[in-house]
Amino acid sequence: MLDRFAAGDLVAFEALFREYQGPVYGWIMRIVRDRGAAEDLTVETFWRAWNARARFDPTRSFGAWLRRIASNLALNHLKRRGAAGFSLPDGGMNATAPQNPAIEGETRAAIARAFGELPPKLQAAATLALIEEQPYSEIAAGLGISVNGVKSRVFRAVRILRKKLEWIRTD
Amino acid sequence: MDTNRLKQLRADTDLKRDLWPDMRRRLDARTVRVPLLDWALAAAVVAWAVIFPESLLALLYHL
């Protein structure tokens, strides 16, 4: 399948698209937290993959390759978007997570603002690690940096977040 | 900063619709689009044919 994709087979590309669109969308959504943007960036990711198919090595992981492309696009999106665009699920926290009524209104807005004001690279690492609880190894692979690089970014992000959110009572 | 609070703020990462139609439109749009260089080349050939009409026969001969 990957050989056929690399050779420009559109049928193989469609099969790969259908297999990987969900995971790619999920990864981007975890970073940009905007459904419309995540859909657009998912298509853009595959578009770039298709255009770069001749450079893809079929012996390597297709999913990892897509994730790297997706991460770059998501980071660029964060740079363009600025601080105001960071959103938290509106009352609709993840269905698998218990809803905490304490996180509402001002607190939610403050958290969103604090994350949104982080530099994009720190924001992505912090969101993936602290909110989405992705393993450091996966974050590292997705962002194309070392695990220590991820830890460093999260550490720096937490330091900034603590300063901005220290007024929130932590029970 | 309470990490338990942050955990509950996860995004909904389930894809709600198939994005292949969007991808297909993008692929089709590229298929139809003619690169600027091709237009420039076609214009140059037409201009050449207008200025040197006798060269058309030579061009046709070589095609």
C-alpha cells in the first residue's frame, strides 16, 4: 500500500486517508482545539503528504510522518492565531472525563487565556502533556524533538502558567 | 495549578465527518489548474507563430 502511495496511486492514497484521517485530526485537535481549523489542517496535512509522496520512504512509519507534518501545520496555525484563539471545551468536556462544575466562568477563561498566551511551541507541548496527557515519548515523536526537549518545554510552560494562574485556589 | 482540573479540559478529538470529499475536491482542483509557466509557454509559442508564421511549418514538421 505504501509503495503504491509513493508511486502516486490515488486509490492507495484514499485508503490511507480513510485509515489515518481520524488519528491525524485527533492529534491536530489536541493542539489547536478548534474543530474547523483541525479539519482544514487535516486535509492540508494529507495534501502536503500527497505532494511529497515521492520523498516518502515506504519502510518508515506513515503515521509518524503524517504526525510530523500535522504538528508543523498546527504550530504554524498557533502562531497565526495568537492568544485569543485558545478555547476550552464549552461545557462539553471530554465525555469520558467527569465534569467538574468548579471549572467555570472566570477560571476557565483564565486558563484558556494563560495557555493561549504561551509561545506556540510551549503551548503545544503543555497542552499535549498537561491537558491531553499524551505520553512524553509520543509528544516528542510528534513534535520532532527529544523527550528531554518536551520536558524542558513543559517545565517552562508550567513556570509561566503558575505565575499567571496562582490566584486560582488549588484545594 | 491543579492538574486534575486540567485533565478535565480535554478536547473532543473524535472526527465527526469523513474528510475525503474535501480532499478529493482539493485534488481535482489541482488537476484542472494549469500552471502559470504553461500559460507563459503557450503565449510565447503563439507570439512566435504570429511574428514568424513561416516557422509554423518547421514546427509542425518536428512534432
